[in-house]
Amino acid sequence: MINYWWITRPKRRLNSVPEVLASVAKESLNSQWAGQRETHLSVEEALEEAGLKRKGDRRDQTGGGARTYIAWIKSLGLVFEHESSKQLKLTLAGEAILSGESPVKILSSQILKYQFPSSFSLSRGVQVSLRFKIHPFVFLFRLLNDIRINNLSADEIAKIVITEAENESDKCFEYIVNRILEYREKGDNCLADNFTEKYASSKGMVNSEHPYSHLEDIANTIMNWMEYTQMAIRVDRRLQIIPEKEDEVKAVLCKTYRFIDHPENHENFQRKYGLDLKHSKDTRNLLQSNSITNAMLVESQIKHAFIAESLRKPICRISADVIEAVSERTGYSEKVVEEKLLKLYPNGAIGSFMTEYFNMAFKGAERAADFEKATVELFRNVFGYRTKHVGPIGLTPDVLLLSDSDGYQAILDNKAYSRYSINNDHHNRMVHNYIENLSRYSEDDCPLAFFSYIAGGFGNNINSQIQSIVQETGVSGSAISVSNVITLVEKHQSSQYSHKQLKDIFSLERQILMSDF
């Protein structure tokens, strides 16, 4: 039995869940799973072909790698085994992801509902201790929201929280708060003498050189999942609530997360846990005919290809480029692909791409170029600007926007940092290189309507720093967090902002807030 919080992690981040789910659905949906070695191997091969699993790391021919990935998406409440037919089925949450709904919203809900005990935590080969009755991620957000804690390190999560937080009572919460504060003062000296034996790895072994490594691995994965919700981020290796998401976290903590009873009943538990955001109950009749037709196979393969494509670029409508790309991936004619995509994804699937866009904004130089290119794609495909990636020219902003409908141009500068401030050097670049030398990288003679910075977050003085540039140049400007770019994109899907409206939003001469949309 595992004596600490435990989550399976074939991938330590959740970004690839939609593509893994699509691969699994293509190869094994509505097929019997348990004991079906050939099905397991076909899923494993599909994962390798999609680049989701390394080729050649298969130690045997039993499909064990595929079973690990299935366990992962089961643990998130996306699939289950139907009791009477023994077939693998999608939960409503799984269906929602494959239908193009925002995976961040669906998976964030699943993360917050995640509980010990669960069908997964009680399953053979896992068996997390029954002393835990807790929604682990809600508990962590509660800690982050507490002024005494404010942020958490991987060590604090590994050595205190996942080993000692057993339930959601105020008594337990206060105990954990005090233990974290004690750990901050005394370090490992506050741990029990038998800590390494008491919380040994699931295999019962203690690594004498790195006795805490298995706990630290879990803590790191937990932090990754917290970041996936886009409500928390690591700053200087410590997890904290994103300032702009404090109200959202408070709303989460005001909600009551009820425990799903009888986790030992796999199908019943998974169908309740795997509810999407539109349903309060799963009333589907899964005993109807499950014979797999050729049309169903074609649709499954097109879904798989489309999901893979949607993770790589923003798709807000089914365009000729999208149809061509999916046709090339599947081998089906563009006519067949177009017909299926218009039926399955009439509004595209922008949410899949926005997951990756959010991550880029916090990766510094590591993903800076990707962040710039993604912004080019976003403002072209979603907001309808002509866009140019001018960053590589040198002494230029990252992105040039051109509005044919309203006759203006604008410049965007991406900053892949969690708290960006415009220092003196960056101020001078914007004034003298980017704005005054616009003609060096733009052939258009339309007026420059605005400049804007896009970053993970901003320092406290960002408004005065923007206003200083505005006063010196006479050009309106702004700053917008990546979280609010995502919100703007989501609102645009229903509201369809004009270029004039977008110009007004980006010309506020301060940081753009959600209330400005």
C-alpha cells in the first residue's frame, strides 16, 4: 500500500492528454481492453507514431506502455471500462475534449474534483492508503490562498503535504500549515526519524543516496498539474497563485466538492467523476449496438488527426489549410475530411492551442521565439489581422499587425516572463527603435495605432512605465497578460470584436484587465 498521495505520470505535464486520448479512442474505443494484448500493442504503436511515447523503449511485447497511458487518462476520469460489455468507453469529459472543447477547462475541473480514495487509487497495483480522504488539489489551493503560506516549494509538498495531509478538516489544515512553517524553519530536521521507511517508494525500497526522490517526483508532477489550471505558476521554483487569478481561486475555494461514494465500483465512479461542464448526470445508454462501422473508423481517424493539428496552431474555423493538413495526416480525400470536420468541429478548437500558448509565456528565453510565432498565428487566425513576425530582423518588436479594414498598424512585444517590467533599456528600445523607426521594418504607411506588451504577468509599476512611453511618443499603448489574451480570444469566439474595438482595448494606456473586454 502507498502511504502518500500518488498520481501516475507517464507524462509529467497534461498538455498531451487530448492527443493521447485521441490515439486511444482511435485504436481501442468500444473494444474490450482487459487482457487484449493485440489492442494494447496497437495503442502503444499509435502513441509512438504520434510522438507521444518514445520508440524503442518497449521492454516486452505485452503492451505495458499502453496500459500505463490508459491508467493515466482513467485517473483523470476520461475513460472507463463498461461493466457489462468490458469495452473501453469515454466519459462525458473525455467526449468533450475530443469534440474540441477547451481541454484546460475540462481538465481543470477534473483536477479539482480529483479525490482520494478513487477508483484509480484503489486499483490493483496502486492502492493508495485509505487514511487519505481528500481533494488534494483543492487542499493545495487552500494552502496557497492562506496568507501564512502564500507559496509552496516542491520540498514542502513532497515532505509535508503529500505525506501528512489526510483530510479536509480545519484541524488537519491548521496542522499542515504549522508543519510547513516548522519545515521552513528547521528543514529536514523536523521530519520523523523513520520518515524514509514510513514513506518509502511504492516498491517498498529506499534509495540511500536520494531517499526523497520518489516524493519529489510526485510533488513536481503535482505542481505541473496545478500550473495546467492556469491559476498557479512557479516563480523562483515556488508555486504561487497567479495574481490575476486570485478571485478565481477564491471562487474555487467557496465551492463544495463532494466525495463520490463507492470508488470500488469502477464504472459508477468514473461516470460520476467524468462529468463534463454541461452535465450533472451521465444518462447515456451504453448497451445500445456497439458494432463499429467503416464510417465510425473514418471519423475516429479524422478526429485524431484534427486534435493533433489543433495543438500546434490556433484553429477557430475549418479552413482550406486545416482540411489539407488533416487530409495529409489521414490519407482521406479533402472532400471527406471537409464533410467530417464541418460536422464535428464547426467552430474549430481554439482551446487546445491556448494551453500551449499559456505555457510559452512563462518559459523565458527557452520558448521566446515560439511565443512570438504563436502570437503571429493567433492575431492572424483568430482576430483577422495581417501579421508579420519582424522580431528576427533585430532592434524591432516581435510582431507587426496590419488592419486592412480600419487602416492602421500596431506592434506587439512578447515577454516570456511571469513578472515583466519595462526597464530603461526596454523603454528606449520601444521609443527609439520600435516606434520612431517603424518604417525600417514596415512597408505600410498607415498610422501606428498602438503598441502592447504580452507577458505572463507584470510588475507593480507597469502602468506608469506604459504611460511614460505614451507621453514620449504620442502613441497609445498597453500591456496584457497571457491569461487575459486567452480570455479575449474566448470572448471573441462569441462576440467577434471588430478591429476598431480591439484598437480601443489595446489603447488604454495601462495594463488591460478582464473587465475591459
